[in-house]
Amino acid sequence: MDRKQARAFEGFVTESGDALLRMAMLLTADPDAAEDVYQETLHRLAMRWSRVDNPRAFCRRVMHNIVIDQARARKRRPRELFAGPDHGDPRAGDQVTAAELRPALLAALGTLTLQQRTIVVLRYFDDLSENEVTELLGVSPGTVKSTASRAVAQLRTQPGLIALFTTDTTR
């Protein structure tokens, strides 16, 4: 990578790094795993920087693939090794801050299947259209729509996330 490419890469990381790390966090629901996914994604991007036309799309695809690979590896290992932290639910009915919702959101996302979690993250947190998700994941538009619908319905049942799905205009 020459100096010009290195500056362009650094600029991309500066501009998109936080969003990519948030996406990794939402896909993995684990801060340590998210950091690993993020770093591995940036490493793979750096190795191919001169050949990548759309770095954000490349990173989304790489993250998705890394998370799938990790999920497959977990299926082959004992479950005790991957027991996650116990996240408490924020108090429903109170005005809840983003910091209070984070543990509940990560725990709730962890209850979704990998495909559901990926589609929810891409559609609602990364704000991609159905067509963009369809193209990125290589699935049909109907799969994106139905999977997102089922995932959101499941998330609505999570008590810690009630503040996200209710609107109280008295506050």
C-alpha cells in the first residue's frame, strides 16, 4: 500500500470506524468478540484496499462472514466456553437512556438466529434498504422481509426493550 492509499484507508477508518464497531457489537452481542470481528475486518480490508470499490459494503460482508464462521465454530465446541455475561434488564416504564438499553438490546439480539440478527442489524441499525440487504446477503427480498418481521416481533417480546416499542407522549 503506497502513501496515498494508506491515507485513504486511514480516512475511511476514521470516518467509518465507529459505525463498523457498532455493527460488530450488534452482530456479536459481545464486546470482546465485536472488537475481534472489527479488527479482523479492518485487516482484511487493508490487505485488499487497492481492489475494493465499496469499502463499507466489503466490511459488512466480511463481518457477516466472520460472525457466521464463529457461530459454526461455537457449534463444534462445548457451550460452557461461550456462556455470556448476565445482562440485567432496564426498568420498563421509566425514561430509559441508550446506555441503560444497551445491555438489554445486546441480550435480545443474542436471542435471534444469526440470519435474523444480521438482517435486523443491516436493515435497522445500518439503515440499508431491503434491496441492499438482499444483494449483500444473497437472499431473496421475501426472505429479508419475512425474517425482519419475525425478528422484530420476537424483539418486541423482550421485557428489557419495552421502551423501544412503546410511545408515551405524557413525558
